[in-house]
Amino acid sequence: MPRVGIVSSRVYTATATTEYFEQPLDHFSFTSEGTFKQRYLVDSTFYGGKEGAPILFYTGNEGDISTFYKNSGYLKTLAQDLGALLVFAEHRYYGNSLPFGDRSFEPDHVRYLTSAQALADYADLCVELQERFGGPGNRPPVVAFGGSYGGMLAAWFRIKYPHLVAGAISSSGPVRGFDGLMEPTLFNQIATTDFAQADPKCADTIAKAHRAIAALAAQGAPGLARITSSARLCHPLGPKDVPTLLGYLSDGLGFLAMLDYPYPTVFLGPLPAWPVTAACQALAAAAPSPGAGDTPESLIGQLVAAVGIFYNGTGAQACFDLADHGSADLGWDGWDYQACTEMVFPSGSNGQTDFYLPAAWNLTDYLAQCAARWGKASQPRPRAGPTLYGLSRPADLQGLSNLIITNGGLDPWSAGGLLPTTARKLGSAERASPAGRLVVERVGAGPEAPQVLLMPGAAHHLDLRAPNPADPRAVVEARALMADAVRRWVAAWRAH
């Protein structure tokens, strides 16, 4: 049987080379299940080949790895400081790492898409890299980094493979975002609060617009035609399309809150600085003239103007297509499957603490939708994550070391994150303030006990992005803390 390992193939992307590593389809079977080529990026810009130089290893998440490489500039800053090698590993079934090519998401082929298999991919790749850049008796230290789902993977990587990973930075990973752990309405509550902090009238108008959609939809064909026109939809709205429209709007608002960075970005599409504020400004600009009064059509038009900041950042779209997810860089099929197996994150709204229509979380209905989509290929285990990896509560950090978990005060996904105990006492204005101080809690004894951080004024994994003069104060403080910790982890690895 041929050895699983490096496949000689390099393509230059910016300052990184693209390489491929041959991975087994199933790490946990001793029968031959075949292999696939996993893509990873290597950036040696600041790596001088010095003995013991660390490897900063990004645990890729649900998308094309080049997207995360281009939007995780803090790792380059840290690599320059440490003389480190940068490696960005692509998650199986995403980007170019498709085990069965175009047929990867067929029911018989998708079953190898799990977090445990992905972590085993990263472990095998790390062993290869440590031998390649160090040797059996001189393995260089590996420090894992990741944001969002990748942040979950970075933390889990350190927990499951501590003999390979010297430490981990887990940014904005909803490690306790599972059914029965995360309050289903909290994500939407935080997103709503972000808009209300930008402009209370903006959040109120969005709530009215959702109610206007429900009222018009109840009128049947005439009302649906009015929604189609006022929402500038590319295709006529049918009765069964209303939930799709509401989901489309909800996703747009959620992404705006998640990506509420203080400077222009192109992460999942072109966005201006503080896109939530920009969305509220677009909403206000679309309002009827003073004294004209709101109508269902005007309210819907204002809401669409707001989400257009995300879906139509270039202004080139004449209409809105509900099949448009907003970014081709994320792997929607792969994530849909994972969300129907082990990444079951509860989501709901109550129409009181959020600006959506009431929609209670119902696990039974959710699993029925998964069965309709994936059939026998989807056998959901909603509590698989906490069972496999822990981190469902702060006490799970006891006994661990060399792990930093960060969350942003503006980030809706902080609803499923581990937060400092004292952060729960912060009001919404304090969580949103770019001038707020970093909140830090060390869990356990010893200088390298895990630390849990909350960064007021920060959105989704902002701390992993390249440093910028507009960064909130807490993000600057968090990066300084992380850099000091990584230096200690590297030194301790070398010493042993």
C-alpha cells in the first residue's frame, strides 16, 4: 500500500505556496477506504529555517482555505515576530479538498465529513510537517489558530492532540453553541442589539418590515406580488417561498452583525467600515419623505436597502436572488451536511428581544428537514460536539493548558462561546464600545491555565485579522496577550 503523504505540487498564491497532502478517507478504519488530496498553503516569508522555529497552523473551516489565509493577517504579524512558518490547512470537503470531486456530496460519499476526521487530517499533516522541518528528535512546536468553526477546531485540536500541538488560539468559536446549551434566541438578540446600538430607529423599522412581510403574505397572491416588487426580487414570490425570503433577510442581517469591522473589508464580499451603521444609513435613505408615512412596501424597501449592504456591496445587482448565499467562498453544501449531523446549532426568535417574527426552535422539525435533505446519510447527533470534546462549560477547562478562547462583544456567535464570568455583567453599550477594556478570566491554576477573553467592540474573529489603526482597544490588548502566550508555549516546547 503506498505511503500516505506529500504530493509534489505547488502553485503560488500571493506569498504562499499551495501544496497537497494525501490523506486517508477514514482515519478510524483499518481497511482500505481510499485516499484524497488535502490542500494546504505554506507561507515561509518570515521562516528562516532556524532550528526550533515554530509552525503557526490554521485549522481550516467551512470554506476555501485561501479566503481565510487572506483574512487572517495577524498570523503573518506573529510569524514575523517569531520567525515562524505559516500553514493554512483546508478542511476536507471544502475548497479544493473534495474527496470525490463533484460527487462528494452524494449520500454514499459524504459520510466521511466529520470534525473528528478533519482533526485527524490536521494531526497527520502536522506529523509530516514536523518531520519535514525538524526531524524525529527535533520536532518544531506547532501552535494552532482558527476562527469561527475553525476556532472550535483549534481548541479541539489542542485538547485531542496535545502531544502534537503546543497551544491553541480559538477565536469566536461557538464551542457551546449546541442544542441544549445555547439559548436559541440569543444569536438573534445580539444581532438586533448591534443594530439598535447603531440606531434604535433602525432596529424598530426592521421589526416593522418583518411584520409587514407577514401581513402581505397572508393576503395570498396579491400580497406576494407586492412583496416581490417592494423587495426587488428577481423571481416572483410563491407561498412556499416566504420562509426562504425570511431566511435570506435573516442571514443578511446576521452577516452584517458578524462582520461589523471598523474598516472596509472584502472577507465574504465588499463591505464598508462599520457595515451595521452603513446598513442603517441605507435604510434611512430609503425611507419615504417626511410626512408621507410608512407603508408595507416602504418598510420592506428599507429592510432590503439595509441587507443590500451585504448582498449587493458593489451596487451592481438590479434585483435580489434568494438562491444567492452572499459568498461563493463558503462551502454551503458541506456545512449544511455538518449542521444536520454534529453541528446542530439551535436558532429561534421571539419578536420581543429581537426584530424578527416569532419562530421557536423545534429540534424535531429541524431533524425532519435534515432527513428530507440528506436521507439516510444524515443521522444527527445534536450533542456529539460536547460529548467528544467538552468545553460546554467553564469547568471543562480545568486540567487543560495552553489554550486561549476569545469572543467579540459585537459578535452574535458569542452566544455560543465560552465567556468570562464577569463579562455577563456588562451592558449592551459596554459590550459594543470600541474603547472598552479587554475582559480576561483564567480558568484553573498555573501560569498556563486556559484563558477566556471578551473583546468589547469586536465582531467575528476580528483579532485574527491584520492589525489596523481602527482596531478596538480590546483587540489590541488581546493580541498582545496572545503573542506573549505563544512565545511562552514555544519556549516551553523547546525546553522539553
